[in-house]
Amino acid sequence: MLIYLLLFLSSPGLTQGPNLVELQGEPFVIELQYLRADNFLKKNVYGAFGLKGCYVRPELHKKLSALAPTLKQNKKKLVFWDCYRPLKVQEAMWKLVPEPRYVADPKIGSNHNRGAAIDVALADEQGKLLKFPTPFDDFSPKASPQYVCSENEKEQCQNRDFLIQLLASVGLEVFPTEWWHYQLPKAEKLPVIPTFEGAK
Ligand SMILES: [Zn+2]
């Protein structure tokens, strides 16, 4: 009996954390920015791990799915730039940019490694990205959700504020320095998921 219990406890399913769920279909657009080379790392860090989709924890998947009617009513799409990120990718990113201001130390783990964070923006019905105060992974003060837009940037701040309110409506919190990053409350208390069958 004990041997079966030990085998059960050491099975990969238990050590690899909860099953992540893939987010896909209208009105969601998946454009993973680390699956291409024109990001701030100047490297496609997802290709080698076979990660091509947007995976999140089940409770986050439920919250995001609940946004579909509001997005459709407002003739908008939610664009995903990053979702679950395997720990090995975090280690590869840290090797390229070992600077905690830009990349989370893999020893601590990013909430993306927990399947509890997403990087998103909005697009119109045709899939054209709306205007925002900065592009993705811009590390200037303009990336702060509190940045006050100048007179000729009003549209950018309106879109950002709509996004923040939209995600707050399902209980997701915006990151204090990145208008595009949202996460589950107390996400840092959730376990890091090193890898899973959808991203090896
Ligand atoms: Zn993020």
C-alpha cells in the first residue's frame, strides 16, 4: 500500500501543479510576444519549448471567459501578449537580462510562471490594436497605469482605463508599473508551475 502511495505522490501530475487551460477563440486574439524575435529580449524564447498558446489557471480562465459578452458589446477584442510562462523560459530570460527591474528572478518566479498573470491589450473588431500610452515591455514612467496623458494622448489613456476597468470587473489587478499586466489577487502565494504537458 505504502509503495503505491509513494508512487502516486511522486507522479508528475502532482509535482507539476494544476492543469492549465488554454484560452482561445473569439473575442480573444493570441499574439505571444516571446514567440517572436522582435521583443525586448531580441529572442524567440518560446519556440524551443513548443509553447504556442495562451494557458492560464482554471480560475483565471473562468474570469477571462466571463469578459466575452462585454467585449462583444463594445466591439472589441482582447489581445494576449503573454500568459503562462514555463520556469525554464524564465531562466532563459534571466540569463539574457539578469535585471529584476525588467525580468523576475527565476528563484522567486514571476506570476506568469504560476499561470496567474496575463499581459493584454485591446483591439477593434478587425483585430487592429488600439492606441495605448506605450508599446508592450516599455519600461518608461508612461507604462504606469497612473500616467496622466497629455491633451493629444487622451485616446491612449481612455483605452488603457477601459482595459483596467474591464479586468477589474472580474477581480483582476493591474501591475503598478505595467498597464498591460493583470493578475489574480495574492497571485504570489500560488505555486510556481515549472512545466506542463502543453508547454514542454
Ligand atoms: Zn506580465
